[in-house]
Amino acid sequence: MFALAYQLTTLKDVLLRHCRSPLAFVMRHWRDGRAGAMRIGMHHGLYWMGCWLLFLILIPPGVMNVAAMTAVAVLAFVEKVAPWGRPAGLAAGALLVPAGVAVTIFPDLLPTVA
């Protein structure tokens, strides 16, 4: 449920747009000197703080299930690089909702649960 909710947020759109073109961000916000470098670094860092949820979600599959981690990595790559990345992300979010409900009701569906 949370996967789809996150996929539908404006925050996700902003982060994805920034992620797709970091060079455009640098060109638009460039400032000379050390203070300018610090300012652009802090500004850029704020965008990436929005990705904390993605990193939080990546930890359990990465530790417990290589196939799940690979699927998430492929999806993230497609969302970032492909021109149809946004619709792919929405479709993945929609597929994750019933999968999450099913796993909540039947935890044995997860191959990592003993």
C-alpha cells in the first residue's frame, strides 16, 4: 500500500526529475567559490534526502533475497533512464499493493521467511 502511495506523490515526481538530470541541476544552481560549492552541495543533498525511503526499502530485500533486490534495482534503473519510466513505476506500485496484501495475509509466500 505504501509503495503505491509513494509512487503517486509529487515528491516522487520531483525526486525522479532531479535524479534524471543532475547535470541540469548543477548548471542551473552553480555558484563560484567555496561558499557556492557548499550551497550547491547542501541544496543537492536535500534532494537526495528524499530518497531515504528507497534506501530503507532496499535493505531487507538486499540482505535477504538477491532476486528481489535485483528486481528493485532494475525497476529503479528503468524509472531513471527510460522515457516511459514514470508509467513503469506506477504499474510496479499498483502490482506491489496486492503483493503486499497477499504477503501480509500469507507470510509463507515470501521465500525468505523461515
